[in-house]
Amino acid sequence: MLDYNHTPKFADVLNAVIDAALTAENAVRSPRDYLGGSRLGHPCERALQFEFTGAPKDEGRDFNGQTLRIFAIGHALEDLAVAWLRAAGVDLYTRKGNRPDGGQFGFEVARGRIRGHVDGIIAAGPDDLGLACPALWECKTMNAKNWRACVKDGVAKSKPVYAAQIALYQAYMDASIPGLASNPALFTAINKDTAELHHELVPFDADLAQRISDRGVRILQAMDAGELLPRIATSADFFECRMCSWANRCWDLPQ
């Protein structure tokens, strides 16, 4: 029996066990061997190179248990959003054939080295919504601060990485599902703090899709040539660098 006067709090002990199990499970997952379409909007191409090649992260930068729990909550909330939209009469497909064993809708280009998997495809919606279908559906969860910024400024301004993902997916998925690049995507943002929902129709941005596609090709070409692309900044205290999982690795290099 635990002596609560001389041991850590029970909650702390149990949380440590849970987090150890989560990090151990995450450690044995196979890393991606491709550039993910959801990541290509990241502003630093060198960071994407490190990510693609599986370069070890700086000490203390691996996902801890709390971060992994946050990711899991995001996935669970996305499943709830699917149920809510379907209950509202939106004909939403998240798997081929809408069967649990159906594969995700997605694309791959550059011999499979650039890939993406979409959250869903809307085949139809209630008449009063006026949705043009088929339409891409992308869902993200955010804290209250980021959610309010998204509502105020729209996804393209407040979350350019998400906007890049949407444009790229619309472009590459249009071949298999004609109309996705013609019809606005539906972007859903869930406020994790309040359960408020934001929905936004996002017209296809062909220029953005082309720029992001070109970036993917540029990264692959640099890696094939053994070249390291330029840093995003001239100083390690740049805000993007301070948050980067490979900042020490990057700035320890000569250039």
C-alpha cells in the first residue's frame, strides 16, 4: 500500500505511467518515408528536410505524453465533427465506401515521395446550405486563442499551413474526384476549450497550390543532390527557430 505521506501524489504516479506507455508506443511507430501534404506549408524548407529524412530531434524535443494526448484528443474531436455534420444532413465520406475497412482518400506524386490523406469528401448537403459538391472537407482542432483568430481573419491569414494543405489537396485530388478544384472546400475548426465550431468555405487557390507543389519538388531535388536548403532566418532567436525541433542541429552547422 502506498504511504501518501512519503510518496508522490497518486495522480502524478499514474500520469507518469500513462505517459510512459504513450511515449513507448509512439517510439516504435514507423516514421514517414514521404513528404506529407499537411506539412508542406511549413515556412522553413530546411526543417522539412530534417523531418523528411528522420533527423534526430534536439534533446527534449520529442513528443512527450501530454503532447501525444493532445493529438489523440484532436482525432477524437474530429470523429465527433464527422458525426455532427452527418446528423445535420451532410453526406460526408471519410473512408472509401464509408466502410471502416475502406482506405482513406488521398493522393501520391513524385513516385510516392509526396503524399496526402484528406479528412473527408462531401458528396451532398442540405439544400439550404448551398454547398457545391463534391467538396473537400478538412477539420482542425485549436485552442481558444487560435480559434478566435481563425474566426476573425479566416484560415488563409491565420493558419497559412492549413490553407496550403487545402489548396494542395484540392489540386491533386481533382483527378480522382473531379470537381474538388472547382468547388470551395469546407474547413471546420473546433475550439477545444469551448466546443464552439467555425465553418469556412475556402475557394481553390491555384497559385498557392502551385507554389506548395514546387516547394515539395525543390526539397526532393535538394535531398537527392545532397544539398541543404537555406535557413528561414539569419538568427537563431527568430521565433520559428525557437520552436523548431531541429534548431540546435541547424544552427550548429556552418551555414
